[in-house]
Amino acid sequence: MQKFENPFRPGAGHTPPYLAGRDAERAEFSKLLRQSTVMENLVLTGLRGVGKTVLLEEFRPIATGEGWLWAGNDLSESASVSESSLAQRFLVDLSVVTSGIVIEIDPGRQVGFAPASERVTSRMDYEMLAHVYDSTPGLVMDKLKAVLEFAAFHLGREGSDRLVFAYDEAQNLADNDSNEQYPLSLLLDTFQSLQRKGIRFMLVLTGLPTLFPKLVEARTYAERMFRVVQLDRLTESESRDAVELPIQKEECPVTFRPETVARIVSESGGYPYFIQFYGKEIFDVWKKQNDADEAMNASFDGIQRKLDIDFFSGRWARLTDRQREMIWTIAQLEHPEAEFEIPDVVDRSKSVLDKPFSASHTNQMLASLAEKGFVYKTRTGKYTFAVPLLKEFVLRNYQTSSER
Ligand SMILES: Nc1ncnc2c1ncn2[C@@H]1O[C@H](COP(=O)(O)OP(=O)(O)OP(=O)(O)O)[C@@H](O)[C@H]1O
Ligand SMILES: [Mg+2]
């Protein structure tokens, strides 16, 4: 008999065995694909591990099925540092879809290359795009636009002029006054200008919840340029499907009892990464144990400890003592998973800490916690935790100096 492998896939960007839910998001994306002139682009945001990368991958066949071409990549920090590095990123990604196109080029430009009387053709590969880029005078934006318009023209002649540019981790993009680099504005201005001209290139950006406020801060018109889809935790029944469907297979050696499934659903809080994590661990434990039910509680505790080490500890280690006290204080709020404001934290710290925080100190600390990716500031100026299930981790593991 074939060995049935553990189907669960906790990990960044790993396709889950069953992608639960997300029907509304898929429908929203399909709607955008039906625009005859691209007026709206997509921003897909959500907390760490909520499933942005795998959903973006799901979007690809939807788009190509509707006749769109697809280009894209991760916007790593290095691709985002300067305008020209971002432009390079676009050239490389665009060349993947254009390199199959062969066009006739002006032989006069190819002196010593071929007799002027002969037809000269060349593939629209990276070198050709880079040539268009380099030979266009002006700013980075002029050059990038020239390349994209050139590509749009030839793609149109080939009969497929609709192209999605999909970029993951787009929260890395930022304008930077100190070195006078504005890659984020470059991206927005370029696409706005192309779309105004009727070129059917659509942007799909995914990233942490800071992404959309950043876009709007760079260019207020970004508000109208993007449809924002916020990915949330899965519902209870979607979470159950995510746990159960991958193991409801004939060859599967393991079954989870309804209590086990319910426990995974509640411990994971409906967050996809945690569902995969618990699913994987429990599958392994159950496979080894004959009398799984008795061991259930012990196993969950062990798995939780492992989760704390695998997912949270590394992040936690990057905080100072005082920052940890602040996170702990926030975890003591009545609804720490909802938005909170500076006075909430100040008030709470008076009752739970020996050394409470002042308002200005709180303000400063929240800014540094935002930089470290623990909280983020919403567009209304409130804050929320940026790491799922952070409250639960903190309350499980952390005691303040006064408690100790
Ligand atoms: N709808 C879903 N159903 C089941 N599992 C899912 C679903 N979406 C994501 N997952 C799983 O959750 C984990 C995280 O997914 P993914 O890497 O796409 O999240 P992300 O939002 O891109 O995270 P990050 O912000 O860290 O990049 C993966 O293990 C993936 O298999
Ligand atoms: Mg991701």
C-alpha cells in the first residue's frame, strides 16, 4: 500500500492540501478581471499567515483562464529600495511574458549586424526591454513607461493585451525622502498613467495591513485606484473543512474525532497557518499513538509549546523588556484583538504594572513595536496587534516583573 503522507503544510506560501473559504475574495477578483478598461486594481491584505500568498497563487489560473497574462514576484526589500531597482524588477518580470514574442526591428539600428535589405527579427526578451529602457531619455518613470507601453503595443498585436502584475510582500515598498528615492510613487504614477491611456495592465498587490495606508499616504488618488480585500481568519465551518477534508481519504491511516477537530479549530482561532500547524502535529502524534484520545490533552499542550517556539519565540526575543511589558499590558485589555488607542494602554498600565507608561512613552513605544511588526497603526490612527494569536501566546508564557 502506498504510504499516506502527512498532508498538512504549515509554512510561508505552501499550498494547503485544501484551500478553505475565500469564495468572496475569488469573486471579487473575477469581477476586477471583467473590467474592459482597468479602473480598479487590487490590494489583498491581512495579518501574517492568514493566506495571502497562497490565495494570490490561486488567482493566477483564474486570471489566465479569463485570458489575462500574469507576471509578478515578491517585492523583496532589495527590489524596493530604489526607483531603478523597482523598474528592473518590472523589466525582468515582464520579459517572462514577452520573450516568446518575435518582432521586426529596425535594421538601421543594427549597423554591422545585418544588411539593411534583410528583415531583422528579434525576441522581446529582457535585453530588448532593457534596450528600450536605456535608450529612452528622462526619468526612471519615463523609461519604465516607455517599456510598458512598448510591451503593451506588441502584446496587443499578438492578441493578448491584458496583463496582471502581481506583487507579494508589497508592504516593503516605501518612498524615502532621505535618499530621494520614491519607488512607491513611481509604481502608482506609472500605472495610473498607463491605465488612463487605456492600457490593460492591472496591479495586484498583497501585503500586511500597513500596505494600503502606505499607498494612500504616497498618493491620495490610490484610494480610488484600488479595491481593498482584507483577508480574515476562516469561519468555523471553513476551518473544520481545512482540517477534515485533507484526511477524509480512503488510504489515510488517521481519523480525527469531532472533539479533536473542534479543538484544532478553537486553538487555531481560524488562522490558516495555525490550522496547518496543529493539523500536521496532531496527524503525526495520532499516527504513532494507538490510544489517541487519552493522550489528547497532553498532546495539545506539547504542540502549543512547539508552536510557541517555532512561531512566536524568535519574534519575542527581538523585544526589549519594556516592549514586552507593553505587549503584555495590551494583552490585558478587555478586547486586545480589537483596535486600541494610546489612552487605553496608559490606563491599563496603571493597574497592571508597577511602572506604568506615560502617553508620550506609549506613543513612542508603539511606533517602535510597529517597526518590529508587532502592532500596526490603522488609517484612523488606532492600533491593533499585527501578529495573530499574540495575546494567547503572551498570556501563556509571560509574567511581568511585578508578577514574578
Ligand atoms: N484558505 C486556506 N485554507 C487552508 N490553509 C490555508 C489557507 N490559506 C492559507 N493556508 C495555509 O496557511 C499558511 C500561511 O499561508 P500564506 O503563506 O499564504 O500566508 P500569508 O498571509 O502569505 O503569510 P505572510 O504574511 O507571512 O506572508 C500556509 O501553510 C498555507 O498552506
Ligand atoms: Mg505571504
